[in-house]
Amino acid sequence: MKSICVYCGSNPGSKPLYAQRAAELGRRLAADGLRLVYGGGNVGLMGTVANAVLEAGGQVTGVIPQQLADWEVAHRGLTRLEVVGSMHERKARMFELADGFVTLPGGFGTMEEIFEMLTWRQLGIGNKPCAFLDMDRFYAPLIGMIDRMVQERFLHPDQRADLWYGEDIDAMLGWMQAYTPVQASKWIDEKRASVVR
């Protein structure tokens, strides 16, 4: 593993803890020689994690759509900044550049990005690990909803197990380094799976 994509808010959130933990992750990525791939912004938690990596001597690649660059939210001090035409291009490029995906607190955009990666993983499009690095139980309700998807048979239990969730950066990075993707079918009902095949 050489690079980690971090999805997170373009706002800082309501608690200093969010920025503190984002900076902690950034310093750890730099210390481990892992390049940060992220959305290219200089605001919110995005700017915090990028600056922490840079200040610790690490490498950062940002990928930002032209519209957001035009709004002057692009970080101009990165190792590399790629400006693309659309949000769709941004996600595809970040997928190409990263070996794994970590989610910090954020809003709609953060959720949309990580859930697309989880969907691609479910469909076998990519074999890259996805993790939620929680802070003050920010993601506990969401993980509860994912667990309910399993209970209600909309999500295979093995695919739920393929997603890391917790607060320990060491444990998360260790899991990502040793990651082996599950081979569960998208279909929970094996009769349905045999028909589709």
C-alpha cells in the first residue's frame, strides 16, 4: 500500500476533536510514507489533513473539479494538484490514485464518495479496502443503519465485515495493510445468484 484516499468534510465541524484527529491521521500517513489522495480543498477537515501531511514532510495529491477550483477553495501548496472537469471524473481519478479509502466526518459529499467506493467493492469493480475512522461516535448511527441492512437482508454479512469501523488509527492502518477482499456474492439468496450467473 502506497497511498490512502481520505474523504472528509469541507467544513471543520462543531468539535475541535474532528480537526485534531484529522491532523493526527495526516501526520501518521506521512510517518508511514503513505501518500495522501484527497479532494484538493484548502478548507475544513480537507485542508487540515492535507496540511498535517505536508507539515510532516509527506506527499499529497489533490483532485478537484474546475468549478470548485474557480471558487478559490483549491489548495495551492500541494505536492500535486489535478483539476478535472466534473465530480464524476474526480471520483474516478481518486480511485485510480489510491490503494485504500478512509472516511472522516463530513456531509453529503463525503457520504456519496465512500458509498460509491463500497458499491464498487460490492460489485467487484475494485479490491481496495474502505474504512470509517470514527470520532466521538460520529458514525455510530450510520454503522447501525448498515447493520440493519444486513438484518433486513439487503446486504450480505460478509460485505458488512469487509468494511472497517473504529477509532484506532493503528488498528485501521494495520487492517488496511493486511486487507484481503471478501468474495461474497452481491445476492443474498443463492437461487437468485444462480439465475443471474
